[in-house]
Amino acid sequence: MDQAISAQSLTKKFGRREVLHGVDFAVEAGSVFGVIGPNGAGKTTTMRCLLDIIRPTSGQVRVLGKDPRAGGPELRRRIGYLPGELFLEGRVTGRTLLAHYQAISGPVPPGRIEDLAERLGLDLDRHTRKLSKGNKQKLGLVQAFMHDPELLVLDEPTSGLDPLVQQEFHAMVREAQHNGQTIFLSSHVLSEVQQTADTVAILRDGRIIAVESVSGLREGAVRRVRFTAIGITAHDAGALLAGVPGVGHVEVLESGGSITLTATLEGAIQPLVRALGTLELTDLVLAEPDLEESVLKMYSSPADAGPDDTEQREAVR
Amino acid sequence: MSTTLPLFRRAFLDSWRSTTAWAAALAGATFLYLPLYPSIGGSTEMQGMIDSLPAEMTKALNYDQIATGPGYTQATLFGLLGFLLMTIASVGWGAAAVGGDEESGQLELTLAHGVTRVQVVLERALSLFLRVVLLAALVFAMVRLLNDSAHLAIRPDNLFGAAVLFAGLALLSGTTALCAGAMSGRRTYGLAAGAAVGVLGYTFNAVGRQSEDVGWLLNLSPYHWAYGNSPVVNGADWAAAGWIWGISAALVAVAAFSVDRRDVGT
């Protein structure tokens, strides 16, 4: 089985309102696939279709090779699901609640729940309804991961988690992938997904508008470069950089015998490094590419580009 | 992993506080009413007072029969306060079982696991059924306990039949609530439908007993189906019991069918 999930022309109508207008994507088995898009784009609806919580109006869905509805409980035992909004209201402890979910999901290895809870810093003996949002989210993650399912479907998994726990979550995702599990997760911001995902799909208004590999995004991404050098004039430095392919937006500041140059770099790094090798550098920063920016280029049609780019960006965030 | 009836166990065990509270309330009602029988129902002054009340009122409250121990128990406990408490408990549990769980967002996560929707409805209905039966059994046991000391002289087989109808009547409201909640995904609709069955059943009985002209209302009243012949006094109408329990079972089946065919949590 090469594809853990595939969706073809998936549509969903609630009454007369159509929220998915023909969604197509495929998730390779063993990969980490991120769906990003603003709230209301259809991420949650898509995920619920995979779990047979809602039924598509038309189109075909295959999860681990099966139709979600026909697959029934046996299929869902092989999946770990974290809902986008997690409600846990019972007057029970986390341990009791997890024991219940354990009874209705795939087999959980002994000690696995305690291990996961410890990693995430979750107290299993507290009553669930007294837990903070972040701690409820941890409980939700434990129930999704505990039976080491073949497929994890995680709707906004890092929401409510503090940065340290987010790091731990990313480590859990990488381990799961290492074990051959497939992870399908969503977020409304790319920065959360880019650390773990191999591929990202951008969902907007019920349509997938782009599917890109994260490494592809990185290659096509624009980096910022800044360096300080001595023994060269601003003019010469500018001319040197202008000869390097992919370099743009060159700005040079000269002060007290040294120059500080900033520029953008699109594409390969090697030619730039070679050019810089001839200089006497006192400082060099080559920033990690901002994938968000590359994605935003896709989000906005050419007509939107220009002065209101920043607004566009805020809106998407 | 191989726990049998995991959803039933959770629904039943997690609600033990509520079950205990309703059991305490029913025990309170039983111990409040029944020991008073020798001084109220059986006394001649009381009978004189009841005779002086408007006939419509005694009929509406079923107080026309409280001169005997079984009649008194039928009218006060099974017909009034016990009926009220059991119906409220059953409707609350029924509305919460599926509709309430869906509305609070928790059903989605349960259904994402290795269970079928029909299984969820049936196991939760079983939990409702067992809790109602437990409460009815408690009332049965307490009436037996007080039978001699309160001079009630109730035949055990009649009491048993009354308890079966008592449970069935409450369960009918509860399964209506479960069914309406399951069909709509809303707890409030379940509560409204369940309460409607209880309240209208009681009202149709009270009004229908007033005269021949409105007697047809009795046919629409589950309360009258169950209690029309005063089961504590005369023994259960087992055909009526069969109907009441059968309709409950059908309502659960409708609930399971409905939840199985629709989107959840939308």
C-alpha cells in the first residue's frame, strides 16, 4: 500500500452550503502530510470525512486502502484521531478516561500511556474537566498516539501547547514517522507544520490550491543574507553581489571603514558562498528561509500583490 | 482491550453519583409517604376530608383510591412523587446519552474509535435501562420492607407488576428523550420530547378521568396504559406492560438507525 490516504473530488454540502468543492490529495504511507489554511477552509471537515464522522456528499475517499464507512471499527482502530476542538467534561481522571479509550481502540502496549503522559508533562490523576486547555490537548494527544496507530489524523495538534511541549510533540511525530506511521496534520500556520511535514497542502475555501514538498518550498524560498566586511568599498561589494545568480534587493551601508550589505537570495547558496570567499568578512548571517512567504506568494493571486501584501499576510495568519 | 460492553460500562459507572442521588430521593419519597398511611389513608377523618374534596380533584390526583394500603401506595408513590422523580431521572439520562454527548462535542471522539454508532446507542440505552430498573427495584424492596409496619397489605405479585410498569413508564419517557436527542443531536430536544411524554401522559389521564366525553384522552396516555387499572391494587395489565416496554425498545432502534445515517457534530 503506497497511499495511506487518498481523496478524489471530495465534496461536502451541509444543507445548501458547500464547504468542500472537490478536494483532491494523496498522502504517501510513512510520510508527514500537513494541511494548512485559514479557519473555515475545510480542514476539519476533510478530517472528519476520513474518520466517517461525517459522510462526503460526493467523491471518493480511501483511508489505509479502505472506504471509511465500509472500513468501520476495524479501520478506526488503526487510526489515532485528535479532534480540532477537544471537549472532555466527565468527572473522571485522565487515567480513567484513557482506560476507556484504550478499551475501544487498538491494543496499547503496557506502560505506553504513562510514558506519553510523562513526556508531555501531563498529570493523569487530575479530573479531566479541571484540566487547562493545554493539558486537555495533551490528554487528546496521548489517546491518539497510545496504540501506535498506522495513521495519525491530528487536527491542529499544537494548539494550546506551550513551546517546550510543542517541541516534544514534534519529536513524537518524527518518532512515529520513523516507526513507519503516517501522520496527517493540520494547522492554520505553516511554521508549525514545516518542522515536521514532508509535504504541505494548502486548503482555501474548500479547495486544495497547492501541494508542495517542504524541501521544494525551501529550495524555492527566499533567504535573507547580511554580512559585514572590511577592505572593500560599497560600490565594489555591490558589483560583486550583483554578479551572483539569485541575488536581489542589495543594500549597502558604509561606515568607518567597513560595509554592511543586506540582500535576498533565491535558489542555490553555493555561488554566493564562492563570491563571499573573496571578502574579508567580520560577520555573516544567512537566515533560514521564511516558507510562510513562499506560501503567501501562492495564496495571493498576482492582482493582490503589491502595496497591500502585508495586509494579505496578516489576513492569512 | 477485550473489555465487554466498554461504552455501557462507562455510561453506567461514570453516572454513579447521579444514580445514587436519584435513589436517595426515591428512598426519601417512599419513607415519607408510606409510614403515614395508617394515620392518613386508613383513617376515617381523612376519608371524610377526601370525600369533601371536589370529585374532579380526587380523580385527577388518583386520591379516590387511597382508603386502602395498595391504593394509597399506588396513588401517592407510584402515581405521583415516585413517577415524577423517576421520569425526571430517566429523561435527563436519556437526553444526555446521545444528544447531550454530541452537543458537548464528546461523541465525535468516541465515534473516531473502534465502535459502531449502533453499538454506541444500544450500549447507552442499556445503561439507561439498567439504571431505571435499579431504581424501580429499590422502590420495590422498600415497599416490601415497609409493608408490615405501615399496614399496607400489598400482595407481592401485584407490587412486582406495579414496579415493572413503574420502570416501563419512566423508561418510555427516557427512551423518547434518547431518541429525540439522537435524531437531533441536541440535548434540549431530547429533554423536551421526554418531558412531553411524561407531562402529557399524566395530564391526559387526569383530564380523561373527569368524564366520558373526554375519555378518549385516556387512550393517548401512557400513564393510563400503565396505571389505569391500579396495578398495586389489582395486579399488572401485562399486555400494557408489553406495549410500554416494546415502544421503548422501538424508540431505541429508531435512535440507532437515525444516528447511523447522519453526520455527527455538525
